[in-house]
Amino acid sequence: MGKRPGSLVRGSLAAVRPPPRLVDWSIFAIVLFEAVSGLVSFTIGSPSAWPLFWLHRIFGLTLVVLLGFKLARVRHRLTESGRWRPTTLLSVLSLVAALGALATGVAWAVGLDVRIAYWTLLSVHVGFGLALVPLMVWHLSTRFRLPRRQDFDRRRTTLKYSALLVGGAAAYRAQEVANRLLETPGADRRFTGSQPRRGEGNGSFPVTSWVADDPEPIDRAEWTLTVRGEVESPLEYAYDELSLDGDERALLDCTSGWYTVQRWRGGRVGDLLDAAGVRDEAEYVRFVSVTGYRWSLPIEEARDALLATHVGDERLSPGHGAPMRLVAPGRRGFQWVKWVDRVDVRRRGDPAQWLVTLVSGFE
């Protein structure tokens, strides 16, 4: 008689299942990779970086299988009340965070676009992922067991992990094909995972702020733009003195999970730098918000940027950065500084900008 289907499935899984300790450490390694690659991806807007995003998704799908192996092994500890220990709750919390990260990631990939309170599914996905890292570290510390020498068989281990990763890549590719065939909202995602927001002008894309940046509307009559630092002639402009001959169609890709293509109009940064007379030592240009938020660009990149006062045919709304915001093509949305009132020309970059991005709005 032939083998039963269940036996065939179990046999197939056993063929690709690594030893238990390798499974545990593989889950931890993938969680760390997912957290790091996810955070790094927030700083990348260039299509040339697509491999990082692909790897993030492929490893995430591979994690589903590894978690399945883990659950099959320890399910009796969770289902039998007599086996519960103080560390069991930690295991459950880790599982909830892992399943939450995976579920929201997959839902976002197929185009489900709902909000949970203030946050998009992508933001919730990030929250679960960040919570999972310390939970996994804590969980491993309670059951610390390094892999044994016999857990490693170079040929078998290589084949098993290759099969898992190829399976993850195939699943991701199948999901993308299904999105296109079924014409789901996920079919229009960028390589970053962001979904489109179509239309023109202020009302066509969301108002978002990084962390807590949310100043009161700024009076254009009182506002000025200062250009200072490594320049021959520091400058100060009132709103009505700005040259608005810059006009560019550029894509804004927000880390909260959406993108929009808009026509932006304002002053060219290169023209401001030429008017101020940049010194030879200058290497960076820092754009500073009225909230203290700031971001720096290499000077050659900054020359091609725009300080926008209009989006479409409309003046920028306060929520979108009026009177002036940075338009930096190829950069992610949090680097498009809003409410700019100062341009600093500098010899060096500004590492402290990473800290300032987290605290600027809490003053």
C-alpha cells in the first residue's frame, strides 16, 4: 500500500527541518536580520537597493516555516496546563509578537490598507518587530543552549537551508504574481512596500509627522529663511523675497507606508548656495526645521534639491510643511524636512541628527 498523505508531508518536512537547536538560533538570527534590515530600509529610497527589501521579505517568509518547526516541537508545553512555567508566558509573548509581525507584514504585502488607531499596518508591523527582538533575547537567555557539533552536517545543513530560502523566495514571487493577477492593491506597491496615494495638491496625500513634530501654523509675514555657515555672505530672506523658479515632479515615499508623485515648486537650493558663495571647505548642507528637527545632505546632492513652497498649484498647507519644506528626490519622507527656516552649510555631516529626529517634537 502507498504512503498516506500525512506521512508524505511529515517526511517532506523532516527532509528540510534543521536540528532543534539550529532552528532556535536560526529564528533568533532571522529576527535580528529582519529588525536591522527593516530599520535600514527606512533610510533608503533608491531603486538600486531593491535586494535589501527582497531579502527582508524572503527571510520573513522563511521565518514562518522555522516557527512552524518550533511550534510542532513545543506545542505540548503551551497546550498542557501542567507544563506551564514562569518562562512559558515569555514564550507566549514572543510568539504573539512574531505572529503579529508576520501577519501584518503579509497583510500589507497583499495590499490591505487599514489603520489601527493612528497607525498603518506597516507601522504596526514595525512595532511588533521591534518588540520581538528583546523578547527573543530574553527568551533565549532562559533556555540558552548552543548548537552541538553533531547538529552541523555541512552538506545536509547547506541543502536544508538552501531549500528553506528557495521556498521563501518562491512564496514571495508567487505572492507578487497573485497580486498582479488578482489586481489587489498590493500590485501597485513600490519596491519599498509603500502603497500609492494619487491626485494633486495638499489633499491627495496624508499629513504625517516624524515622532512628535507638530508646530502651530507659521505666519509667513513673520517667517524668514537664513543661509549661513561655510559661506562668504550669509543671507536672510523673507517669504516674499524668495525666488520660486524651481519646478520639479518628484516622488515622496513615506516610511509610514505610502508614496505620492507630485509637482513641487519653490526655490532651488543650488541657487541659494551660489548666492551665498559656498567656501571650498564645505561638504554638507543641513536643513533645519522650526522644531529643531534637521537633516543633512552631501553638498552636490543638496544643490539638486528644492525648498518647496507649493505642491501642485497650491501653497503648502501647514501640515505639509508650510511655509517651506525640503524636496529631496531619492530620499525617504522623514528626510524631506518640513517647516525649514535655516540652511547651514557645513564642513562635516551631522551624526547627532539621528538623535534629534527622535526628540525634536517633544520640546
